[in-house]
Amino acid sequence: MNCRLSNKNLDILFRTKPYAELCYFGKRLHDNHIENYDLFIPAVPNSRIDVHVPFTLCPEEGLGNFSTPGLEGHRNGKDWSPVFVTKDVKKSDNQITIISEDSIAKLRLTSQFILDDCGVLQCQNSLTNLSEEPYSVNRLSITIPIPERAQELMAFSGRWIKEFFPHRIKIEHCSYLQENRRGRTSHEYFPGMIVGTTGFKEQTGEVWGIHLGWSGNHRIQVAVKSNGKRFIQAEALYCAGEISLAQGETLTTPWLYATYSDEGLNKMSHHFHEFLRNNIITFPQNKARPVHLNTWEGIFFDHNPDYIMKMASKAAQMGVERFIIDDGWFGKRDDDYQGLGDWYLDERKYPKGLEPVIEHVKNLGMEFGIWVEPEMINKNSDLYRAHPDWLLELSGYQQPEGRHQYLLDLQNPAVFDYLLERLTWLLGSYDIDYIKWDMNREIVQAGHNGNPAIVGQTKALYRLLDILREKFPNVEIESCSSGGGRIDYEILKRTQRFWTSDSNDALDRQIIQRGMSYFFPPEVMGAHIGGALCHTTYRELNMNLRGLTALFGHMGVELDPVKESEVEQQAFAHYIGLHKQLRNLLHSGNNYRLDVDDSNAMQSYGVVSQDKKDAAFIIAQLTLPTYALSGNLRLTGLLPEKQYLIEILDLPDNIDPKINGHVMKALPYWMVNKTILSGDRLMQIGLPLPVLDPATAMLIRVVAQ
């Protein structure tokens, strides 16, 4: 039995006998009656195995595959080279489940594929031990073959305050291997990659995008075999001895999400964004995402309820809709050396409790949020003094600190119950609408009863969040991990937004947010306006760039509004108002990144409404333009035959449309005259760009007439 999954854009074809293999993953085929799947079998070259070696769903060394196998494991040194023969195939409209077995090794492999209407394929492998003897698993992956014309790779690397920076390499021989061993999704290696035809861009080229939905260690490989065949392989990364299956036990991989686009990166992103909006993101349908003010960069650990209420009053005047108290409200948390784990209100700072602050915030018409970091503990805490054995550690070793803190062992039932009780107390005792769930260190020596525990720790976190979501369904949760250290689809099933980066430097944020947008829509991307002086880079940037950069996400403010001048407060209010004006468009439309001529100095992107009648685009000048003129900006996503009015919503302070810009003798015609142009002209010819200073931006809106 051969199988096919199809939607309006994609086709996925499988040969299933005697071994299961994915033969085609790409553009929808017009041929609705593909009978002879043997046509996928290639030639057999000399000096090789004498028969065609199928590249199966879990590539096996025992069949003659010399690439990285999909499964590595053994049973006391035996059953290390299994071969899975198809036993059963179950097919529904959008789902295929293929069950294969090795009767000698006594293993069962279940491969599941679900094709969503949005164009995203979900893939998962499960391995079951059928023997009475335990089976040790070193690796279990999901493998997706890609065509030979996919010769370029785009991946995302970074570090703290510099997440999602893209890089490209040509894939011709051997492998590109990415491993994350930091115990969380990580800043360094986002678990997603894109491969495509040479030179693929935002609007052109064929691309295949994948993302592994997993918040622990991972391994992703893009490989070229010596016969030219290519594949992507993704998996949770297991420590030595971490996985052992008793009889009847099953190990299941994280979900791999994959999609294909024949129109460049934008279409790929649309598939991922639509899939998230329809299947993963949980948010009240008719509720606008409230504008935040977080106290962290304003007061750090210095909590004074009377002063915090002044901050809230100023925040409300600026248009803020949710006020969040960050780190410093609990235990004896006066700095980051102490207090983590003591989830009791600090009565020194809040002698009257949190109620007066919360009541004040609510009376101002805002929601109230609070910061927590439940997975962590300081040794200088009452909790550690009472339970030093609750650490996630390897006994006898000196574990290095990270931010002066350690992890709690979430697989320890006593730890789990304590955290659940404390969080239930917090959310049940106070009128809290939102929690910022932080995780500020990497995991070293992750031992539970002496055994490796990254997988168990990650799953225990999921379980804790699942219980809290069920108990408090109206409380929103943000995933923060020193900024963008835990951003993935699996944690998003349990949270409503991400803190994209600890950096509010708008120049860096332009690149960070663009990188994140390949896989995530704007509404889950926490994007705040910080102070003029960025606390992470000490770079001073104008309000124009800071405001417009934060506009294209889930907007917030990160500072002390009491200390801001009246002029600055009005500027914050302006950009908050602008965000609210565009919020419905930004959080429901299709996101487009534009291909610009001077890409080293400028970037442009925007959002187009689903009916293509309304759009907003930002032009961000990152550095000095390469040439005296910046060329034309060609928009995209519009209706060619429609007429659109061009509106300028925001400009740098030193450009006055009634006069000129300080680096221009004259502005482009459309900036000083009412201009209506066809969508075709805007997309094919574009708009002549003004000359902008470095670190400035402008915002335009195009509305169908």
C-alpha cells in the first residue's frame, strides 16, 4: 500500500512495502492518480550495494544505509542494527500512521504524519520495546529527505542578548550538525532550520523549513550522502544512559514541524504562522493583547509599594494596559544572590501585602502581572537550608553556579508538590492576570537519583505548566529564559507569549525579531520600548527607532515612567497609541519581510491584512546607506488591481514632509503629495525611498480605496 497526504499547496508521498520511506515532499502535483511508486527508485551505481537501498523513515544501517541511522540503541550489546518491516498502515484524510517491526530485535516503530490545511506537516516516531529485556536508546530521530536541488542552508545562532541571528552555508558534501546541550531550548541554537534552492530569498526560491518542538537538548543534522541524496534529521539529544525501555514501554520523539514553499521564505512563514494561530496559540479570540509595562529595568530589586503605585499611575497615563512587578517581591530577594525558592511575600517590602498595589493597578483600568522563576533555587534561601537534597545535581561533585543559582529537581515529587502548592497559593490568593515565567541559567550535572535527567526535567516542567493552565485557565504565561532562551512550539502550547530577548537595543532587536519572525507571528513576540540608554549595550538610540521596533510585536515598555520627562512620556504615549491603532492588523495579518537593495544597511518588513486591503510597513535604516540614494522599496502581498492610498504614520524627528530632511534637498514626491497607486505598481516598481540617518525608521500604511 502506497500513501499520499495532500492539501491545496502540498503533496507528501510514501512507499510503504516492504519498508516505509517518504518519497516526495513538495508542491502539490496535478496528477491525482499516482499509481507506480516504483518510479521513485533510482539507478544502482557500480561499487555499491547490489540493490536499491531505501532511505526509510528511520534510516537503518542494517539495510545498507551508511548515513547517520535514525535509531541507535542496543540490548546488552545486541539488537544494535534493527531493520523495520512495515506491518500496518492506517490512513485518514489528513493523517498517516505506519507501524513497522523488527521481529528479531523485538522492536516496534510507529511513524505518524499529520498534514494540516495550513501546509505544515507534523512528524513523530515512537519506539516500543517488545522484549522482556530492557532496550537502551542512545538516539531516536525523525528524518525528512529533501531533493538534490536544496543546496543552501539557513540556520540561527546567537547568545544572550543576541538571539536568532541567521547564517547561511552551501551544502554540498558531508553534514551540517547542530547540537544544543544547555538543558533548555537555548539562545545559541534555535531548533529550526531552512534549506532551499541556491540564493532563496523572501519572495523567491524553493524552501523547506523545519522546527523541532522541544525545550530541552536537541540535535539537528542536514546531510548530503555520497550519492547526492540529502536529508534533514532532528531529535531530542539524550545523555548516556538516559533512556532505557522496559517491556511494553515506548519512547516518542518530539514533534517535528515541516513545511514547503515555492515562493520563498515569506510563504514558508505564512504556513508556520497560520498553523500556530489555528493549532497551538491559546488566547481569547476577541481580546487585544494588552500593552505591558514591566518594572525590571526601572527599579530592579528596589521595591517600594508607594513608588510602584506612582509608576503604575504614570504607566496608565501613557496608555499601558498591563502592569507587571518583576523580580524582588518575595523571600529576602534584595539581589540575585539570595531568595530564589522562597515563594512567600517579602513583608519587609510589602507590609500591607500585594493587595494595595493590585487594587491601585486595577482601579487604573490595567491588568496585573508578576514575575516568577519556579525552577530555580539560591543556596542562600530558607528552602535550601531546609532541603539541600532538592537540587538537580550529581552527588559528590561541585556544580558550577549560574547567576548564583541552581535548579530544583522537578522529578522529585516533594519538589513538584511544593512548587505547585506555592504557585497555586500565589495565583489563588491574588487577582493576577499574567505571570512572567523566567529560567535564568543553563543546566549542568542534571542528575535525578544519580541518573541523567534533562528529558525528565523538561517533561516535568511541561506537566507543572499543564496543571497550572488547567487550574487557572485565565492566567496568561510568558516564557522567558534570560530573554529568548526557551522559544519553541512545545512550550508555546502552555504559554501565550515569549520574552524575545533581554536586549531592548532597537538595532539588535531589528535583527533578532526578524529572525524570530521566520517561525513565529508578531503577537507572541514580546517587544518593549526601553530607555534611551540601553542597559545591555549602553548604546543610546532615539525614540523613533525604539518605538517603531517595538510596534511590530506584543508591545510593552521597560523602564521607570516616573523618571521620564514629560516629553518622553508623550513620546511613549504616541507609540503606544500607534500600536493600538494597528494592533488588530499586526496580530492577525500576514507577515512579510521585504527584499531590499541595500540589505546590509536597511531592512523593511510589514503586515498585510488577510483581505489584502490594509497594510503597514516599516523601513529601518540600520547603518549609513551604501549609496547616495536608497533605491525603490517594492511592497508585496497586495492586490495588483486595487488602488492604495499611501499614508506616512511616523518619521524620524529630523524629517519634515513640509520642508525636507537634513540629508536631503528634496523628499520623494509621494512623501509630500497625496498619492494613490495600484498594488501592481507598488509591488513591481515600488516607492522611491528617502535618505534616512542611521538608527532611524519610518512607518507607512497602504489602504485600499
